Amino acid sequence: MSAANLDDRQPASRIIAIAASAGGIKAIATIIGELPSDFPAAIAIVQHLSRQIPSLLPEIFARQTALKVKPAEMGDLLMGGQIYVAPPDYHLIINADRTLSLTQTELVHHVRPSAELLFESAAQSYQENAIAIVLTGTDRDGSLSVQTIKRMGGIVIAQCPTTAEHQGMPQSTLDTGAVDLLLPISEISSNLIRLVGSTPKISMPINEEDRLFEALLEYLRQVRSFDFTGYKPSSLKRRIRKQMQVRGLETFGDYLDYLEVHPEEFSALFNTVLINVTGFFRDPEAWKYLDTQILSAILEQKNPDLPIRVWSAGCASGEEAYTLAMLLAEHLGIEQFRQRVKIYATDVDEEALAQARQASYEAKVVETIPSSLLERYFDVVTGRYIFRADLRRAVIFGRHDLVQDAPISRLDLLVCRNTLMYFNAETQKRILSRFHFALNESGALFLGKAEMLLTHSSLFTPLSLQHRIFSRVARVSPRDRLLVLAQTGDEEAGNRLAINMQLREAAFNSVPIAQIVVDFNGILVMANNLARSLFRINLQDIGKPLQDLEISYRPVELRSHIEQVYSDRAPVLISNVQYAQPEKLSQFLDVQITPLQSNSNGYIGVS
């Protein structure tokens, strides 16, 4: 093969950074061998080799490709259509001016050159125009810096571990959750050609493109309650186009159609749009409002002898939970904070929770913390910032699935930012009903800046719509509704509702089987005469949480079966359940749990 004419080459506007270890030479040769001579991006390669043996990689690769191949040298300006191979025993770094540096600083993951330094510098220099590729190899080189590639808007490609000669590197990259494309080696080059050369082939008027873009945003708002108001349109379009590029789609209309058919794509899209979704004091104006208006009000209303309970749901690596700890310690003072505050911080990601428990952060992560708070609440140890151990005891980290697990209860504040939109509308409704149950009467809910509660006004009302802070709406019982009607002077409506309620209650009590009704929040709302007699339910028990009552576990554990009903969307029958009562013969019962739906087909409880 002959190298392309270098006279036509231009400084590279895109970078492909490739890393491999054992088995990588053959894999890299396969990729670059299928790239055309006019491929416009620069390619930088890190291949782990023995540090003692001179490298023949440039010569080997040059025989496999139509592109120019050279050993990377200090000061090289990255040019389109050229391949730069890191020499043995030197880290390869891309500078801000897109020239190359070589360094013999310490080994990373026991190797030099390391993918970590190449990927990290590529992300910083090229941002969304960087593509990182992790191929066969042992250990986990590259698994840290692919997250920077992702955070800066770039694309991460990993070889399918099952097709790799050695699975360590691609598998550890896949485990980060940062991978955009998981491909066999035979499909990587064709995707690079598509990604690097992909400018929209369909030309359309700007106003038509804007119309499709607005239609896409409206779809996201309606389906996932995700509102992009406040996001810069240019940045938003760029990030959504990046995800469209990964999927090989050309118009916003095509992408909307794709989302309708592939609901799993929502997570990938939100991960791309919400780059660096966690951080200390993220959206500082919202945190300022929470601090000065909401926390102050909560603490003023709170009996000084009572505990303060806060839940950070979807806490990731802990920055949000420690932000809450600092604010509450500032309000209460250190001693009161230690005595009264419990912050429950939960996530489904065990690795993130392990990192959160360490409470150790790099300098760049804590840059958003005001200097006075940073000095007061963090200790500096070997260049890292560690949250105070004596206050850390108040922050309790644990795994919790918002869909499957029961909510933490009796909360004064619930913080769940940029998490709800990962769930569909029905699941959002279930989670929000649990949040409603979890909060005290005066409790507040703090969401992410793009999250709206458009269809849940019966549960929450805005305290600050701008900052996405909501208060809990108190549940209104039928008896209270009758009183409200009477107070409005609508005597006819009041009488009509009262008669309807009496008819329903009489019909319910006449059923010849024991029956109870539990609403979606786990509250016992009805029990007919036979159920009250058989299971010793008092009228005072109506309105109490089911979990506080004996019937929740005798004669059968009900709560897990109720969760199964909601999960399977179908009735559950438990046959031949023995029910032993003092001084009475044992009875054998069939227990059926049936889901109850509203007119809009949403679940409102079980019977």
C-alpha cells in the first residue's frame, strides 16, 4: 500500500486515540488497514511493549495501511490522515495546541506508555472531537480516562470482550458505563469512517431543523418530564447530535423515531447530555435558594429536640450528600449537627457508593466549594481533599433501588436530582408516590434543573419552580372533601357525594369475603366488616401504614407480594395459608392480591 500525499494534509480537527496491550498489534492492524487514504482524523496509538526492546511498530503498521505512519516525536503537530505511535517507555501526551509531548514520568497501571495519559490529554485538547478506542489487553489501562472522554463530550469505543484475545482492558472500560459503542474488531473501522466523516447528508432549511429539534424536546418533556429550559441550545444540539452520530442517524426527526422504538436509548442520551451530573454545589443558585429559604424554614419549624432526616437519592460518588452536610452544619453548628442530623445517601451503583464512603476527592472536583467551607470541612492528605471524619458519621451510604425498595421515611428533605428522567412515566409516578409517603408534612423535594412535575400536582406543589423545589401536598380524605363541599355552600353536591359514599361503603361491607384496600403509598384505606372481625382491625387502624399493622405479616407477609403485583401488573394468589388464632381452630385461607387502577390506567392501590 502507498501512503497518501502529505501535501493535502491539514492539521487534525479530530483525534482517534487507540490503546491496546497483549494481542493488540493484530487488532490495531485490522482497524487501520481498512481506513481510506483520505481519512481526515489524526490517530495516536499506545501499545504496551517491553521497555527494553526497540519498537518496530511504525514499520509494521505502515505495511498495513494507506495512511502515513510515524513514531511520535516531541513537538509533532497532529495532522489529519497520519498515525502517531508512542515509542517504548514514553507516555504520549497531546498538548493544548495539539502538538505532542513525550514524558518518562512514573508508570501508570504498571505500564509506560499508558492509555490514561493519552486519553486524558486527548479529552482536554479535543473535547467532543476526541474518540477513544480500547482494545484487547490485560489489566485496566484506560478505564479512568475514558470517563473524561465521555464527560468532555467525546465518544468511547470498546472492543467486545468476548472477541478480544485478552478481556481485561475492554471489560474494565465497559464496566465504567462510559462506552458508547461496543463492537467486534471487524466493525470498528467502518464506524470510524462513519463517525469522522459524518456530516448530515440531508440538507434542510434551518427553520425545519429547528422545528424537528423542538418536537424532539417536547417529546422528551412529555414522555420523561425532562425540560431543557435553561440549557444553551447550541450546546444541547451539539450533545444530542453526538448521540445521533453514534447511532448513525442524521436528523432530529430520525432520532425522535429511534427513541420511540428503543426506550433504552433514553439512558444513553441523558448520560451524554448531562455530562458531569454530580458535583459539589452543582447549579449554585438552586443550592443557594435551598440553603437560605428552604433549610432555614425547615429548621425553624422543627422541634429542637427532634432529629433531622435527609435523603440523597441517586447520590453517585457522594458530592451531593456532603454538600448537604456542610449546609446543615453551618445552620446548626457542629455539635447540634452531630447529635441531630442523619443524611441517608443511596444509589444502585456499588462502585460509586464505595467511592462516596471514602469521601476523598481530587482538587479539581472541590473547586466549586467556597473556600471558607473547603477549609472548614475538608482535610488535605497527599494532595486529595477528604471530608471530616467526625461529620462523615452522619452520612449513611447504602444501596437502594428506587423502583424495587421501600422508601426511607419521616424525611424533612429529599434530594433526587437528574435521576427521575431515566424512568418511564409509569415508574416515575410510582417513585413520586413513594417520595410523597417518605416526606413529613412540611418536607421538601429538591429535583434537578431539567426535571418537572407536570402531571403530579396532586402530590407536590412548587416552592420554587425556577429551582425545582417542591413541597408535599397533604392527602385529602373523602371525609375532608365532604367538609370542603359543605363549606363552599354546595349543599346538593355535598348530599350527593355523601349518599354515594354510603352506598359504596354498604356494598363493600356486604361482600361475603374478607377484603382490605391498601393505597399506592402503603396506607390501609379500607377494611370491610368481615376483614375487621377476622384480622382484628380497628377503625382507628384505617389510615395507618400497612407495615405498622399485624395484618402486614399475619397470616402471610403481604408487602413483598404487593410489590410483586405492581411489578408484574397482575393479581397474585397465595393458596392454603394457615391462619392460627388463640383458642380457635386454625383456618386455611386463599389470599388474592389484585391491582387497582385509576381511570387513566395508573395504579392507585391493591385489594
